[in-house]
Amino acid sequence: MNFETLTLVRMDVRKLLRRRGLMAVALLIAVGSVSLIFIVTAIRHGANPQHVRPAGGLKSFQDATDFLGMIAVVVAAMIGVTAGAGDAELGVLRDQVATGRSRLMLFGSRTIAAVAVTLAILAAAVIVVTIASVALAGGAPVPSLSEVVQRDAAVLAFGACSALVCSGVASLVRSRGPLMASVIALGVLISQLVLQISFLGSLRELLPLAAFQRMAGDAVSGLHFSLAVAIAVAVAWSLAALAAGGWWARRVEV
């Protein structure tokens, strides 16, 4: 990556960070939601320790990281779609192309920025989850280091994959609102329903959500596929979106 590309990436990251409303909502959804879950559970446990389990521990960690997997789609949709379609929607993409910079370089810069910002937000959330799961465990079993690494890495990988897909597709669609809503609906709601349709058999392995659950170590009902397959599915979705977005960025009129 040369100096010009790094400069473009830094500029695109700054553009995303300047959207203070977007950043505030993304942080509230990712970090705020998991913090609230642990706070409420800790208060309930303190008030009724005989009937409410501790806020931390292994089970809470597993539940919280599964929840963060869903939140990763929402955050990635917000950041990735804004990065991929924001300049085109605002009408400044033509000016950027007029500078003589490669369209592919501009597309790559926006995509890298989307992934970087998404990962930063999700990293803050998984740190909160990991610390709270250990600190608030009480007498409950705590997650091992290997499980912490596996599940936290799965959340971050799923977030990065989702951001790549959203940024690539947004370069094609060039409209934030409808695409953002569609990605969230597909990633959070419809994917979970499709995973329950047993007659689809091994075709369900192609869903990014199934790949995330396998990478996190969760059992996927009716599916028994390897970690390598799950990683390959996530990579394939990312590369397909990048190829489509890059191809369109080079050819479409601005």
C-alpha cells in the first residue's frame, strides 16, 4: 500500500468519524447495548442472587458474543453502506474522479475505511463483553482464553466480512437508506429464519450467519461443516462483493 493510498484511507476514515451522529448511534448499538445487558443482569442478581444467575461467566459470555454477531451486521451496514454510497449520494464522487485518481483506488480506500471503523467499534464492544464476563462471574465458570480468542475473533471476522459486503454492494446501489434496511433485515432476521428451514440441507452452509456460528463454536441445527468451510464461505462473500463493487466503480458513469 503506497503513501497516496494510505492518505486516501485516512481521509475516508476521517469522513466517517466526522459523521458524529452515525458514530454515536453505532457505539450506542454495539457498546451501549451489551453494557446495558450486563448492568441490568448485575442489578437483578444483586437484588435476587438465589434466582438470578451472575451477570458474568461462561454462559453470559457465549450469549453476549452471539448477540454481538447480530449487532455486527447492523454496525457494518451503517458504516459500510455510508462509506460505499455516501460520496455518490452527496454528489462529490465526480469531483474525486476528476482529480485523476484511480476509481479502483477510491473504491478500495472507502472499503478499507469501512472495515477499520467497523472493527474499532466492535473491538470496543468485545472488550466490554470479555471484561464483564470475567469480572462479574461471581462463582460461575469463566470463559477460557481459547474460547475468548475464538468467539471474539469470530465476531470481528463477521463484522469485517459484513462491512466488505455492504461497502461493495453500496458501490453498486448508491443509495444508503433502502440498502441499509435490506442488509439488516437479511442479516439479522431472514438469515435466522432460513437456518431453520431443514429441507434446504447443506445449502444453509452458504449463509454468512451459519459461517459466523460455526466460527464461534456454536452448533448449527442440522449442519455439520468444518471451520475451514465456514471461513471459506465468509471469504467468498467478501471477495464476491469486492469484485462486483470494484468492477462497477471502474465502469459506471459518475
